[in-house]
Amino acid sequence: MKTHKLSFLDWLIIIIATPMIHLLGLTLRIKAEGRAELGPRGKQEEPPLWSLWHETILMSVWYHRDQDVHVMISASRDGELISTIGKFFGYTAVRGSSSRGGQEATREMVDFLKAGKRCAITPDGPRGPRREMKPGAVNIARMTGCLVVPFGFTAERCWRLKSWDGFIIPKPFSRAVFVYGEPILIPKSGGDDKKFTEQIQKEMDRVTQAAENYFSK
């Protein structure tokens, strides 16, 4: 698929942002809660399809680094920036979204999962609506029989950009938490795709709320 060609300014952003993300991650005090064994430090028998909201990408990329994760990223300029930065953290980008190249990207994700690779998807990306599931995760899970593992993230102190997703940038030396939800198995046949999408949405909402409430205990 034809993707955005990076400009000099784009490369400058990448060169500056990549070490800054790594340094920021090193300053955070991160905890894993919920089904933490389904996170990057766990040894899953079957590769999961992680599901995360677009707003949590920044620290999710850092925390799940060097795990040979294959992630679906749009073919836009922003997607090109994210996928290039992701390579420095050990990710393989599968380019496509619901609006462009989705079928091809879905087939690639299915192939990677069948090959035993961990994969991830932002089901409200690339342009929203914010925190609203699209059917991509269910479609991929249908064809592979993999477990969909939703997770949420927040930091005790953070900035939120005035973007469509409310993008999270944790403040240095803050406490942060990832909350991993209950795995959801989508059968290869039978059942209602809409109901499965609603089930994942409900669990995404739950882990997001659990993360956001974590530091108010």
C-alpha cells in the first residue's frame, strides 16, 4: 500500500521524539493491574490481540516494546510517524484502517496471529469517534480464534492534548498504571458480531475506568 512519504521535518520529529519517549518511560513508576499475566511480561500460550484506545498509544508503545508486536496503523502521515517511531521500539507496522486498506491489513494481522505473533489494534483509530469500537478486532478474532485482550492506561499526572482522542502524555516521574481486562474469545462461527463488538466495548470501558480511578483510591 502506498503510504505517506516522510519529509525532513517528519524525520526531525522522529529523531527528537524517539529518545524523549524512551527517557520519559524510564522516569515513570508503572504498575500492571487486572489480568497482568496477559500483558507484555506474561507468557501466553496463544498470542493475544491487544485492544487499546488511540489516546494511550504513547506509553503503550514504550511499555510493550521489544516484544515483536505487530500493530495495525493507518496509512496517513500521522500513521507513518507512529510506525517509524515504533520500529525503534521493536514493532512491525501493518498499514491500513477502516477507511483505507482495511481488508489487506486485516489479512496481514490474521497471518501474523496464526504465525504466533502478538498483535495490537486501536479500535477507535485513526480518527474516532473517541473510545468507540469499530468492528476490526472482531473481524480479526473471527478468522484466527485468538483472544482479544482489552487494556486501559493512565498516569496520575499527565497532559491531555486537545486532539480528537484526548491524547495522553504522562508528566515525568509520575505514577502510571496499565489495567488488563478479561480475555474475550470470539468463535470462528456462530454468534452475533454486533454483540461481540459490544462485549469488547464494555470491557474496554471497564478497564479504562479502572485505570482512571486507580489513583483516586
